[in-house]
Amino acid sequence: MAVAVIYFLDDDENIIKLVKYGLRNEQFSMKFFNHPASLIEAIKNEYPDVVISDVMMPGMDGIEMIDKLRGLSRFMPIILVTAKAAVDTAVRAMKAGAFEYLTKPINFDELKLAIARAVEVGRLRTEVDEIKSGFKSRYSFDNLIGESEPIVAMREFIKRVSYVTEAVILLRGESGVGKNLVARVIHYTSPISDKRYMEINCASLPSNLLEAELFGYEKGAFTDAKTSKKGLLEVASSGTVLLDEITSMDLGLQAKFLSFIENRRIRRVGGLEEIPVDLRVVSATNSDLENEVSTGKFRSDLFYRINVVSLTVPPLRDRDKDVILIGRKFIEDFNSKFKKHVKGFTSSAERKLLSHDWPGNVRELRNVVERAMIFAEKEHIDGDEITLSNIASQVQNYDNGLHLPKGLSLDQVEGEYLKKVLEWNNFNLEATAKQLGVTRKTLWEKRKKFGLLN
């Protein structure tokens, strides 16, 4: 790890000499300044890991220094040192963004500890920012691949709604079309992209546990509530939350969720206090919501509230030659993952991809390309290397029967059967769970196991 660079600013030469002596044996590089302007000029050429500054200086005090430095670097920790321990000054310093506030005479043990903590926090802040920048790149508009009319319209829709952070958004579409990707792009191309993004699958938990996860709970609210816990909505405050498979909520929880959307306040399970929570709500479903409302399984008032801004993500079969463009992107991804150098598809492979109707949508395409890439040995993937066994070629359906190729493991047979039952039920999760004789939670776990989530 590189040696930390520390800038120290004080207009008193005696203090500078004292600090030089007190930190002479430390494993970091110290640079000293006796005027704010000289330190600011130096930072334009080199970002230190930590700045330590006196509060009272001619021309500029330490609080003003913080404002100046924040304009140069958002993540640089700043430690303020003062001879006068005034409470109001300390409060002002911390509100301005000071990392630590120390008093003179300098206690070098305290100063060394503060520097060590500041260096670590500064580096963590930088790492987190780099990760967030990676997410912004990964979920930019460029990752909504395609040139077809539906995808062009979808990109335009997202550009319009991503900046309206108060909007309640509903994403609709078949399983595997990429609703989760769309939600991430909405978040990471918006003004709140540096805030938290969180996905919650409503089918993954029974209703009582889902309520506790969403809204949190107070100590003693139920048997295992040993301590209070924030809910995921509270944790994601100021950011974006995606509620996937929202039709899995029971009617009671739907009412509580509607109240949250209307009032932007939550009440933890077992709690009395209403907690303000401000975040963007995105809901997603592959169910026929109008039918869910007409059969009484989904509240009409909640449907109207979440359907303010609605987007239906188009299935892959309606996106013309986008299948080839997306397939090429998957080749790039798997080249990196598998350390290969495949350049693309042959014309026969492209014809085979274009002739398929992709009932599993983009997820199915990704699985097909991944399988081909695992065994690829040439510069281009040929038609006979495109295996559509998951849905079409090797798994054939005659009069609703299931025919499988030889050599599959029991796990693979289970996965193929689950895919087929989802198809038979047009990806209606409730009907699929009923046919399989399992709960929605078990179905979600099986779909997760075999890569069949949205």
C-alpha cells in the first residue's frame, strides 16, 4: 500500500516545528504549510490522504477551508485543530464536514489515532466511489442494447422518467425480459445515482416476514425480535427501491404499502412512531395486473397508485435483430469471464438465433450463448454450436408432454421441467406454483436455483 500523504496547515511556525518533531517516526509523508493559499495551490497538483488544519488563521478560518477543499475533493478527510475548545465551533466544524475536531495543546496519541482512522476512511470512501462509478458505467443507457423500435422507445421513456425521482414507476413484462436491468438503469442514470439502490423480491418471503423486512420492527414486536431493526424501505431512504413480483403481497400488506406510498412514512412492526422515508418506488410484475384486480387478489387503489408511470418491457421476439446485438454483447462478457477470444457468430448461427421465438427472453439467450462459449474453440460460434435445448430443440412438447434428451442429471431434469411448467402457464407464477403443488416462496427458491428469476 502506498505511503499516506498528510498535509498540515498552521500559521504558527512553533506549532509546525512541534508537529514535525512529534510525528517524526511515523510511516507517512508529511508536508507543512503556513498559509491556506499555499496548501490549496499544492492540492491542485497532488491530493493528500488527509488534511490537518488550524481553525483560526489570517484570511481564512478552518470552516472556510473545509468548503474550499470540498470543491477540490469530496472524499478527503479533514481534521481541524484549535486552541479554543468552543462547543459552537465544534458543531459548525462537524456540520461543515470535518472528520475530527481536536484541541491544543496537541495530544500526539490522539492525533496519530485520528490520522490512522482518517486515512482508512478516506481510502474506503474512494473505493466506494469507484464501485459506484462502475455501477453507473454498467447500468448506463448503452447497456440497453438494441436498435429495434421498442427498445428505442424504451430508452426514451427511461430518459424522461429517470430524472423525476418522485415518480412511482411500474415495470411490466414477461419473465426474463430484463425488468431488473431497466430498474437499475433508471436509478444509475438519475440525480440520486450515488444513493442506495435496493431490490426486494416479494415472493421470496411469507407475508409476515416480508412486512418485517420492508418496514422493520421494534424490540419485542414478536418472539425473535431481540433488538429493533430498520426495514429495507428505511435503509434505502433517499435512493431507489425495486419491489419485484409485487402481486405476491397479500391484501393486508398491500394496504400498508399503499399507505406508505401515499404518505412517505412508515411504522415499524410493533412501533408507534411514524418515520419519514423519501425514496423512489419501482414495482415490477409479469402477472396480468388487471386480472389480479378483477379477481380480488390485488387492491384496485394500489394498482392505480403504482400504475402512474408504466412501462412494458418488450419480449425478445418483438425486437427483430436485437437478438444478434445482445448475443454479441454476451460474447464480449464471456470472453472476459472465460479468457477466450471469440469474435462473433457465423451466418448460420445468426439464422438459428433469429428463427427462435425466445419464450425465455433475454435470460434464455444469455444461457444459450454461455453454453456455446464454454465449448467454443474457434473464432466464431457456428450454428451447430447453438443448442436451444432449454426451451426448444432438445426439450420437445407434444400434446403438453415433456420429452428430454438422454444423459441429464436429476437436477437438470428438475430445471427443464420447471421451465416447461412456467411455459405451460404463460409464466403465471401463481398458476405454476399451484400446478407444482408448492408455495410461492418455494417456487421463487427453485427459480433462483435454476436462473429463472426476472
